Amino acid sequence: MDHHSSPSLEERVTVAPYRKEALLKGWVVDTSSRILFYVPVIGLWEALVAGMNSKEVFVSRSLAVLFNVLGIGKAHTLCRKYLAKITSTTPASSSLRKSMVDFSAGFLVGFTSYLGILYSAGVSVEEAATATPFALAYNCLTGNFYGKFNDWYRARFGFQPILNR
């Protein structure tokens, strides 16, 4: 039996709680990063341009926070990591290449989550038709800014930035 490949009992007892704590902290950091960056601006658009009433905006933004807490916030970071990995994008890659990773992650996560939020909020088809293009464009076009923000925010809490911006 090879004792070198499995951790000792002491390592399992002392390291396992730390890993759980680090995973939870990482989840909180990535989730709060996305909530801070996206929820307020899209809420303003919904209220001022899409014509949603205050109750619809409140429900939509509350659901956005809930969806982010339930996994979309962390999913955005994981999507950035995965896209960077499969496209071989590294911190040394060009700004354009990094921007394309962030644009793609913003589109994938924004498209899959925002329509569900609007549907769950019960907004009209007209309001959704006005709000959706902006939300998707905002997710995509600010992907680079969100990527920089997310990397900066992660570093503030002691986590490795995705693309070291």
C-alpha cells in the first residue's frame, strides 16, 4: 500500500475545514461581485427605459440577487475560467483575447439567466422585449470591465484573479 499518495489523518482533519471555508468565501466573493456590478444598472434600465413599474423592478432585481446567490454569480466566474482554459487564454494573452473570453462569458451567463428572471418576475412581453436586448448587450459589452472588476475584487479578498488584470 502506498502511503504517500493519500493524506494523513492529521492533514485530512486540519485541511478539510479550511477548504470548505475557502470554497464558501470564494462563492461569496464571486456572487457579491456580480451582484454589485450588474443588478443596480440593469434595474435602472428596467425602470427608466423598459417601463417596468416599481413592483416589477423590485421583483426582477430581488430575483436577480436570488439567482446570483443560488449559483449564477459563481457560474459566471467558472464560465470565465473554463472559456479561458479552452481558448488557452492566459494573463499574458492580448487584451482582445481576454475581452473575447469575458464577452462570451457575459453572453452565456446573461442570456441563460435574464430571461428566466423576467419570466419569473411576470413582466409583460413588451417590457421584456425592451429590457432583454439592453441586459444582454450590457452583459456582453461590459464583459471586459466586469472581468477587470471581478479580477480586482477577487484579489482584494485573497483569491487568484482569473486573467490577472
